[in-house]
Amino acid sequence: MKSLYLKSLCLLALAAGKGFALSLYDTAPTIGLPESHAVRYSVSGSVGYDDNVNSQKTDKTSSLLLSASLGATYADFESAEKVSYSANLGATYYLKSANSSGQKLFSNNSVSATWSHKLNDMMDNSMSLSVRYTPEPDYANGISAARRQGDCFNWSVSDSFSRAMDARWSWSANASYSGNIYTNSTYQVDNRQYVNAGMSLSLRPGDLTSYSLSMSYRYDLRDYGYNSNNLSLTLGVNRSIDAFSSANLSVGIQQKLIHGKQIWSPNVRAGYNRRVAEGLSVNSYLSLDNENIDTYRGVGLNYLSNPTWRVGANLSYSWHPELSFTMGCSLLQSNYSRGERGLGNSSRTTVTPTLGVSFKFTDRLSGHVNYNCTISTSSNNGGGEYRYVRNHVTVGTSYSF
């Protein structure tokens, strides 16, 4: 069993190359073996309160809200063709208008799927698909903006191929296509698409550790503003610390080519996962990348450099089978520089602490109470500052079958 666990861990480490995983929480290798299950359905509903639905510093609008959703999941990891999928169809209705366009109804729809196939004893191929249509940004998604911007169509399609050359050496290649499109015309100036490709050479001197040398390319295609070409060279290490924890660290250099300029930046990505039998689990990530998000500020007013820190951690604890707690926090900090026509340097910092309690009434019926807070601060070197705080709480139930 231990040998099977270690082989699966190493396979996941190869598949989770840069540009492949949609969430930064997937940076470190997954702990344990994935579990198969038949199709599961769930129906959920909740009521809540949002004290700043329009995300404003002043003239805040508070509102009660109602949410409902229908979900389905499936997983089969026992056969040669390993498949999993999840789907959610839902909506949230605010009793008051949540933005200047008078919108009250927001979507909460998503579809994700994974497929992997072992071609032979030496080669594996994996594919992943994720599509989301929701107004809330996912800060662990490497292409999400720093604030809520109305309903947003977000997608990612990726493929990864790996081949072992011998017991120690292997190589892998990955490619992906992703993007963000906003339905609210106010924010469509930040519509973006991404094309990623990369290759990695890995050395596994033992069962617990692997090292990698990776080169990746990313093309940022914007509807407004400047496109950019990005080349990154990184050195990385994957480590299975023990049977319950894993870690990943990669550091390197990024070359960003934008509007005839060449910008060099450090590139960092790290992750740590821990899961113990007593019901405690921790997932975390850290990322530094020179992004190209929210850099358009009008015709002839663009930022060319946008180094961004993304940091997040989630902790969950099952006190007993009927009661569990979650807490977490994410940080997104963007620093804008090299502005055109006197556009001064600026920065934006968004912090989102979360708390949650879930409890099981029966094997099928459960309840939850969730709270999250958004604290966002924008500033520029001219002394201007914009800051807003948003509190959001929901109480709901879910029935699975």
C-alpha cells in the first residue's frame, strides 16, 4: 500500500505542472489516494446578509439574499481510464440592487472534469476542464481579478503528458487555454485570454523527493490594453514529508515582453498540504508572478508591470462526525508600475478571512453557517486611497442522495 501511495504521489507531482492546475491550492502534491464513488446529487439552499453588496467605500447598500443550487459529482479512479466530474447549477438573489445597473440575480454555475489515461508503463496523459459562471472571484485562481465585478465567465482547458525515461528521470509537457470574460460592460475592459505551454525535466533520487527544471511560456491576450509574452525558467522540488503531508517549492526568473519593453521579474510558487487521521487538514499556497490583470486604465494609459503576490491557507477540523469547522484567509497584492504618460505607481491589497461551521442532522441532511469578510485597499503614489470592507454571512442546508 505504501508503494502504491508513493507512486500515485509522484504521478500527481508530474501532472501538476505550471499552467496545468487551475487552483493554486493544487501546487503541492495531493495527500493520499483519490476515492471513487458513484454519481452523487445534492440540493442546497441558504439565506444570508451582505452589508456592502456594491463594494463601496461610502453609500454602501446592504441586502438580504437567497441562494439555491443543484449539484452532482462522480469519480472513478479504479479503471485504466480515470475520470471525475462535478457540476453545479445555482443562483443568488439579492433583495436590493447589487450594482449601478440594477442587477439583483447572480449566477452560481460551474462544471469541472478530469480524465487520465496510462498509455503504457512509461507514459501517462491527463486532461482537465473547468468552467465557471459566477460573480465572486476565486483568489486561488491565478487569473482572477482582485474584486467582485459582476457575473464572470471563467474557463480553463489543459492537457499534460509525462514519460519516464528510467527509474529516476522523466519529462513532461503541458498546454492550457483559459480566460475571463465579464458580462457587465463596466468591467469588460479587463477581458482576457491565456495560452500556456511548458516542459519539465524531473529527477527522482528517492521515493519521497523529486526535483524539476521547467520552462514555460504564457501569452496574455487582452481585449483592451497590451498583450504580453512571458517566458519563465524555474527550479523546483516536490517533497513527501511523511504519510500525511507534502510540499512543493519552485523559484525562477520571468521575462515579460510587453509593448516593446522587456521586464525581468522573480517567479515563485510554493504549496503545503497536510492531512491527519484525527480530522485535521491544512492546504496552503504562495505565488509571485508578473501578471497582466487590470492594467488598462484608458487609451494610452496602461501599466506594463504588475508583480502580484497570491497567498492563501485553509484549515478544516472535524470535532466529531457530526460537527466540523473551517477557517481560512487569502491575500492578493498587486503592485502596478511602469505606467504610461505619467501614470503613477499604484497598488491594491485584498484580504479575505473566512469562517465556517457545518453539522450533520442525518447521513443525507446537513447544515452550515459561513462568514467571510473582504477588506480591499487601493492606493497610488499621489496619496489617493480607496478602501472598502464587505461582510457576508449565510445560513443554509444541503440534502444529498
